[in-house]
Amino acid sequence: MKGIIDVMITEVAIKKRIEELAEEITNDYSGLTLYLICVLKGGVMFLSDLSRKLEVDVVMDFIDVSSYGSGTESSGIVRIDKDLDHPVTGRHVLLVEDILDTGQTLSRLIRHLCAQRPASLEVCTLLDKPERRVIDCVIPKYIGFTIPDKFVVGYGLDFDQKYRQLPYIGIYNA
């Protein structure tokens, strides 16, 4: 596919890791209702596949934030474009994110959610790119893959709203 120079993480590897994460999360939240919050749009595929593997009661909600625009570098300004439909007060919350990069988005979301006083709040990210961190934020309890500083697309991640549908994570070169 044009612009993709290599496959970083295969579809098979993603599926296997999601099963492992789901088992960990199921064990940690056994007997509880888990309030999954998906960070749109990139987290949708991950949330969908992960939630189907969980063996606990699940409620889902969605939050939409933006910081990239149409480029490959974050603007550094994180806006909440769509807030949750329901408050998280007293709930066990798992924030499901596609990628933890600079930490700016996650930091903003954690402050926003903590202000609502959830019973607990953890983060599950498919990809962690620690080399890009500019803000020290909460370290995700659940990490799918730690990756190098490459711009990636696929499995929900995009470049200018394209490539989200790919079943793998690919390295993109604009």
C-alpha cells in the first residue's frame, strides 16, 4: 500500500496480544463491572476486539480528542471534541487508547476523568512509544506493544484519516 514501507506488527501478533491483555484484565476486574472508555477514532478497533475477549461485565463509552490535525506531528494542543455520555463517578474505568506517544493526550484525559472521581482508573494502550514522551504521565497498566519512534498506521491508527482499516500496524513514510 502506498506510503507503507514495512509491517511492524502483524495481524496474528495483534490478536495474540489482545487475548493476553484480555486475560489479565479479566483477572484484575473479576466480579466487577468495567467501564471501558474508548479514545476515538484510533482506539475503536482495539476496543472492539479487546471487549469481545473480556469475561467481565462491560459498559462502553467514547471520548474524542484531537491533537494531530492532518500532519504526522502532534500540535501539542489537546482538545476534547466529544465528551462522555455518562459520568464515571464511582465506576471502575479502563481508558482504552490506540497509542501513547508524547503523553499530552493521555495526561489531559486522566486529569479530565480523575476530576469525576472514578472508583479506579487504569489505562490500556495498544502501542507505547516511550522515546517520544514529553510529559510524564501515568504509566499504562496494560501495554500491547512497546515500539520505536516510527510513524505508524493501521489497526485504527491513521494518516490524514486513511489506513485505519488495515489489520496490521505498518510503518508509514509520507
